[in-house]
Amino acid sequence: MRALLWLLLAASVLANVFISTFAGWTGGLQVAGSVCTGVLLFGSAVGLWLTRPRNEA
């Protein structure tokens, strides 16, 4: 599960960089792509945080 979340995190960052710089999208299409990759990034980051190993002291 955590490996999938790490993969989604990395893929969303790479997709966001691609959309922002190389895709040539403009206007609403670029905003929509960035929003989708941002939601994926935050979702996977929250999932990783919730499944983190906890140290019991």
C-alpha cells in the first residue's frame, strides 16, 4: 500500500512538472491538469502520513 502511495506521489509531481513546462497547455486546460495532479499529490501525501509507522514509547 505504501509503495503505491509513493508511486502516486512521484507520478503526480512528474506529471505536474510536465504539464507546467512541456505539455504546451494553456488556460483552463493547464489549470485543470494542475488541479488534478495537485489533488493526487495531496491525497497520496495524506495517505502516506496516515499509514506512517508510529513509534510507541
